[in-house]
Amino acid sequence: MINKRRSTAVLIGLLAATAMIGPGPAGADDETGEPAAEPPKVELVLDVSGSMRARDIDGRSRISVAQQAFDEVVDALPDETQLGIRVLGATYRGKDKKQGCLDTQQIVPVGPVDRTAAKAAVAGLRPTGFTPVGLALRSAAQDLGTGSTARRIVLITDGEDTCAPPDPCEVARELAAQGTRLVVDTLGLAPDEKVRRQLLCIAGATGGTYTAAQSADELTGRIKQLVDRARDTYTATPAVVGGGAACDGAPLLAPGVYSDREAFSEHRWYRVPVRPGQELRASVSVALDRPVNPDYGVLLRATAPDGRELVRGVDAGSGRTDVVSAGLRWSAAEEQDAASPEPTPDGTSAARTVCLVVSNSFAARAGTRAEPGMPVELTVDVVDASPAPDGPDLGRGWVLLLLLTVAGLATGLLVGLLTRWWVATWREN
């Protein structure tokens, strides 16, 4: 049964990989395997169009709530994170739409942040013009540049693009198709269905998430969370992989981090070679990038190629509700009755193929897109087995049965004698 508690993304034990015998598995890092040296890069893109004057968030204007959130995020920013800030609709006050739709500027360049200067730049913003979201996204991608690790754009807006073309959803698809390793997370400040659909499309095209922020605390907390996520994951850019519909023919994975997409209520299969004396550690995280029904869960299982279940993942949560995760550990020593694989010509033991199955019980709400699938991040590692400390050995088979029988008889005899003594004493008194 799929675990239904919400939980966070957990990456389990990324240690050095041990060489494995058999077909060459797909690798998550084809070069040195060392973490990238470049720091995490994030650009916050803020809508400063005229609609941001509306006073409907905790009795305050949308722009004042956004400015407060930016101040708190800048104060809490990890030192190693490089942050940039871009705005749209912030300067042009006229009615010429052609000119107004070019209105986007980077007010804080991507790099180590001068907190005082960044907060001063944001504090001076006043809601002004049009909403060129598509152009701002394209410009933000250029601000972040290229690199070996994933980069994030966090878009905060209260309205849909009023300047298309370029259509912001098409821009997001264009950036994803370029293989730029760019993730766009979107935050909506107005309960508008057209805006929600557009922001969902932008996020879905790049593997990001969409969140509706209806209070100052929600907005601040969510931006901090997304910036922290950039810090936590930037050193391991997932390799794209496509899970199979069954174990037979599923992709063969080496230790590393992988990304995939899984449809609602789908099962996706992957294979991992594990030699005797080794332990498989795996975790999976599924991002909630669109509205889903509240009753859901994610399950990670390890099975043998013939379908026998070896172990199933346990919940691994720490409070976040935008990601659901599960993890597992398994070693060949746990499969007592399995036949040992035949040794290879060089005398070492051959690897056993273990099938990993990622399953989910997500169900879309009415009107929610089913495509593309939910973003999945899978972490795989194979390390030397670390069995639990040995406990007392009570034996197996007939020896264990005899031991239990003797223990039962002795317990029954002792209880009978004590009961007889108690009854005799009670009668005398």
C-alpha cells in the first residue's frame, strides 16, 4: 500500500561507486564524477506592472508584500549563493504597448549579493506598466548564462503576459529544448484561473513548480524554500533518463542522480547491478508542480527480475509539502534463499540485477493537465554492505522449533506451580 504521508526530498548516501561487472550502465556523470565548482545561481523575476497596486493580500498591496518577502530572502541568503533580481513593467508609464512590452531590467546582477544595495533597489520599485513575462524569462536566462549545473529562475507575478509574442509558455519550452539546465519556478499572487494555467505551463515545461501565494508568510516562505533548493541540489545536475514499463528492457543505471517524468498513477522501472557484498541505496522524489487531489503517495520498491519483491521504500519526510519522497536500502545478504550468482572468469562474483520500481497514486484535480508527467528525481548508489550487528542466534528449522517447544513447556509449568501455590495460600487465609 502506498504511503500517504507528505514528505520531502531526501537524497540517500551518495558515496563512491564500486566497479560492477556486466553491461555498462548509464552514468549520471560521464566525466570526473567530482562536484561542479561553480556556485548555485538564482534569479528572482518580479512583476511590477500596474496591477501590483491591488491591496488584496493581508490588507496590503501586492508590491509591498513582495518587497517585504525579497528583503527577508536577501537577509537569509546563503553566502555561497549567487543571486540576481530582474523586474518587468517597472519603468515605462506611457500607453504605447510596443514600447511598454520592452520594459524589463536587471536591477541586481547575478553574483555575490550586496544585501544593502539589493534591498534598496527593490524598495524603490513602484507598480507602473505592462507585463512582458515572456521577454523577462528569456532575458533572465541570458542573465544566468550557461554552466555545468542547474540554474533557477523564480518568477513572481499577479497576472498573465499582456505582451505576447513571445508567449511565456513557448519561451519556457524553447529554453528547455536548448538543454540549458534551467528550472523556472512560478509564484502566483492573484487567484486567477488564466494566470494559474499560464504559470503551470511555464513551470511544467522546465521541470519547475507552481505555487499560489495568498499571504505574505506564504510568499516569503516559498521563495526561501526555492532558493534553498538551488543550494541543496546544484552540485548534482540530474541526468535525464526514461524509465521502462517493465523490468525487462528498463534502463540500466550506475550510481548517480537522474531525472524523469511519471504520469499519474504510473509505474516506471529501472535496473541497477548489485554484486554480493554490496548494498543498494536509492531514493525518489516527486515534485508537486500542479494541483492534485489530497489523497496521494509515492512508493519505491526493489524487486528481483522475476517479480519477487525484495524490499519497499519507507517514507523519508521532513516537513516540506511541495515534494513527496521515499527511500530504501537492500543488500544481497538479506535474500537468504537466493542462489548465489555464478563467478566470472576472473574469480569475482557476477552482479545481480535489481529492479527499482517508482509508483505513485496521484490523481489530477478537475481541469488539471495530465501532460507532461510529474517531475521525478531518482538517486541511486551502490556501496559496501553494512549489515546490522549480529544478535543471538536461536537457530533455524527443527532446532528453532525444539527450542520454542521447550521454552513453552517450561513457561507453562512455572505458571501452573505459581497458580497452585497462590490458590492454596488464598484458601488458608
